[in-house]
Amino acid sequence: MSEDQDILHSLVQELRRGTIILGVLSQLSEAQYGYSLVTILQEKGISVEAGTLYPLLRRLEKQGLLDSEWDTNEARPRKYYIISQTGKDIYRQLYHEWKDMMTSLEGLVDDKGDSGNGSD
């Protein structure tokens, strides 16, 4: 990988970090376990590794944004996560912040993507 590709990859990862939180919270109005959530996100165009998702789920639970419950009825126990009331409130606020940022950015960036400063 070239140095430019390394830089781009790193910057894309930074952009994705915040949006993954928004994506995860948006999909937990019904209880999901980790792998089912990975699958749902992938089907909707958000690729996230299990090694990224599981620590994120634990952190969001610790912050009070998610509730969880173990299902031990299957051969393999699964921990299901669902958004808490606090999580719903935070999600709504986060969503509006994201929308505002997107609107602001659309006014700044060139939609062609071929100009570094938004002016031709």
C-alpha cells in the first residue's frame, strides 16, 4: 500500500468511528446479538468487524445507552442488546447533530470530490 493509500485508509477509519455508533444505535430498537447486528449492518452497507463491534457494545452498555440480557436457551448462550431509554434520547440528539454537520459540510465541500479546497 502506498503512503497516500495508508493516509486515506486512516482518515476513512476516523470518519467511520463516529458513524458506526450512530448506525449501531439505530438498529437496536429490537434486541440483537453481536453477530446478528454485524449482519444487519453489512446488509445496509456498513461493514464493521466483530472485534470493533463487541467492545463498542460493551462501552455503550456501560454508558447506559444499551441494556442487555443473556439468552441461555440455545446450545450457545448469546447476549442480546437493546437500546435503553437513555440511549433513545442520546440517539435522537446524536442523529440531529449528525444531520446538522452533514448540512454544514455540504455547504463546504465540492460534490465532485476532485478539488481539495471546494473552489475551482
